[in-house]
Amino acid sequence: MRNGKCVIKNYPCSNYMAHLLSWMIAEDLSLDDILEKPFYHPTLEEGLRTAFKHARRQLE
């Protein structure tokens, strides 16, 4: 975040990440649903998976 705005657009895979996030939102997936999906190694998505795991822990 920079000045309260997401700066993911600076990453080469930002369109792909935006697609993943919008797909998760459109499907109304819970954190548990998301974390049941495969995350491939090593990828930027693993960082997203870690963030979802932290979010789930905070909600418990």
C-alpha cells in the first residue's frame, strides 16, 4: 500500500493476481474455501496464500 492505494499494478503478474482475487470474490469464497484450492510452488500466489492463512487465524 502506498498512500492508501494498492500498488500491485507495478508487478508483472498483476493482471493475473487481480483475476484470481476477482474470481474469489465473484464466487463468494470463504477463506477456508480459498485455502482448499491448490497453490503452486514457488509462486507469488504462495504469498497470497500466506496472507489468507494469517487472515483466517485473526478471524478465529
